[in-house]
Amino acid sequence: MSIRLAPRCEHRSVGYRRQPLRCLMKALLVVGLGLLWRAKLVAMPEWLSNNGGDALWALMVFFGCGIFLPRASRSLLAKISLGFAWGIELSQLYQAPWIQALRVTFPGKYILGNTFCWSDLVAYALGIGLGVALERMGGELGKAERLKGWKAEMGR
């Protein structure tokens, strides 16, 4: 019989692992929210209407990267996601006919976009920041539950 004196360390760099299936479910949920956002069913301020979908796209990128990098720290995942999102946005400055042909397709429109805009870079940073905050909140809630279970094990 072993006695644990303290709860297991849950620091991101020590043994943390995202669950890829949960990341996939979150990404798909955000895709649905993004498509609803673009449908403009609800009146909202112009900046939010124009850039909220971009922030949701970046949030989906954050969760999508979490599928493929389940052991990455939040910081690393945010940097990779932001690099990917900004790279896609900067690629819109490239106007070769072959990529323009891709951009007019449904997937090309939603993945590659078609017009470079500086405000999109801000929206992507906000969306990925939201992903970091949501993951942190989820981790803290999970940590509280584990701590509660540990205290119950110890008879407190």
C-alpha cells in the first residue's frame, strides 16, 4: 500500500496530455459556431460582426493543433496556432492564379480566405487567447475536482 502525500503534479510540462477526441469535438463545435456567425442571424456591432468569425476560426485552429500536439504546453500550442493563422493570412498577399482558383472553392474560402486585412491578425490573436483561457479554466476546474477527490481519499 502506498501513501501519496501530495496530489500528482499537473504542470503542463510534466505529464500533461490533451485528449485529442475532446479537442476534435471542441474544434467541430467552433466550426458550427463560426458558420452560424457568418450567417449573421443576430445583430451585433460592426467590428464584432466582421472579426468575430475570424477569432472563432483561430480558436478552431488552436483546438485543431491540440489534436496533433496533445502534449504541447499551452504557450507552445498558442505560438504554433498563431503562426499558422498569421501564415494563412499573410499568404493572402500571394495572388497567383492557381491559389486564387483554390480560394473560390468552399473549403478554400473558409480555410485560406481571400483578402488580406491587418485587423484579422488581431482577431486571430484574440481567438487563440480565448482558447488558452478556456483551456486554463478547464484545467483549473479539473484540478479542483482532483484536489477534492484527493482530500476525500485522505479522509478530510
